[in-house]
Amino acid sequence: MSQLFAAGRAAFGSRAITCLTASSTRRIPCRSASSSSSSERQQATPPPLPRAQPPLPRPPPPPTPFELLLEGKRFTCTECGKCCTGSGEIWANEAECAAIATHLRLPMLHFFRRYTKSYSRRPGWRMLKLQPGSDHCIFLEGGTKCSIYPVRPLQCSTYPWWPELMDPGEWAAEGRTVCEGIEHENALPVDVQDKAPVLRAATEYFAEQLAASNAGRLAKPRQGS
């Protein structure tokens, strides 16, 4: 009896161990497969892409030579009319003369005779007359108003942004003797980007005048020839 019980215990224990082992071998691979599958999915998922950074703002361009000449200057027009008086000369090229004549509704020949000098040292240019007995421009009205303002010559429309006045000493002298708007107490600093094209246009315009003057001198007959 005891032998049979021992055999039964041995057989039961053997089955229990076999079942436990089998049960363990069934459960452990399931856990390992699930864990490795999850790990593989994590490794297969690509990392998120970095967000694109906004482009850096471009640095401002360096100032042009004309802008450098204008820096630090102040001006406001007080409409005093002094720039239309004095001993200076006002010249107009052919296109400007035609525009003024059209504005006045005059034939070109009548315009020349009435409003410009009868001679010219500059081929292709005409010098405007002054009012009789004064140093006022012939188109100055009431001491302060220009009667041809919309079509006035470029020499007038670009003042005081003339190349000869960009020198600090000349700029200051012009303010003391002619134009009260230069460095006026109520004047704001000039917008150099706005006035640089004006200064450039005046520079090219006066260069054309100079070239015409040189051409006129070369064309003048020599004495004794």
C-alpha cells in the first residue's frame, strides 16, 4: 500500500512538474513575443522631424554715396521765396522749355523771346530772365509763389539737394545767407532714402549743364581765325 501510494505520489508529482513546466513554457514565450514586438514597433517608428525655423531677416543694404552725403542734414521749406531771388542763374534745357511753353500756352519762339535770354553759352539750354529792375526770377509772383511750379526746371525742383551744397560748410553758408529752411529749428532730419534720388538727379542734371558749357566754349570761334 505504501509502495502504491509512493508510486502515485511520484507519478502525480511528475505530472505536476510536467504541467508546470509546460504551462511555464507556454506563458513565457507569449510574454517575450509581446515585449519584442512592442520594442520592434517602437524602433520602427521614425523620430519626429524638427520644426522648420523661420528665415533670418536680411541685413539692410549699405547706404549709397548719395545717402551718406545727406546724413545729418535737416530741412523744411518755409515758402519764403528767397531761393527764387538773388544773383544766381536758372537754366532750362530744351525739354523743360517746351514744357513751360506748353504750360503757358505759348509758341516756343514767343516763349524764348519773352522769358529767356537772347543768347546762350550752353548749346541746347536757355537761361531764364529776371524781372525788370530786380533780382527776382521772372516767374516769381508775390515774392513767394512760382507761377510755373508744376513744370519748373529741375534746377529749381531739386533745391537745396544740389551736389555743391552737400559740403557741410557750403550747406551751413546757404542756410545763413539764402535759405532759412536749412537747419531750421522746426526741421526734421532728412529722409536720406527719399532724397537720395533727388540728389542723384541734380548731380546728373548739373553734369549735363557743365558738358554743354564745355561744348559751347569749344565751339566759340577763336580770335583771328
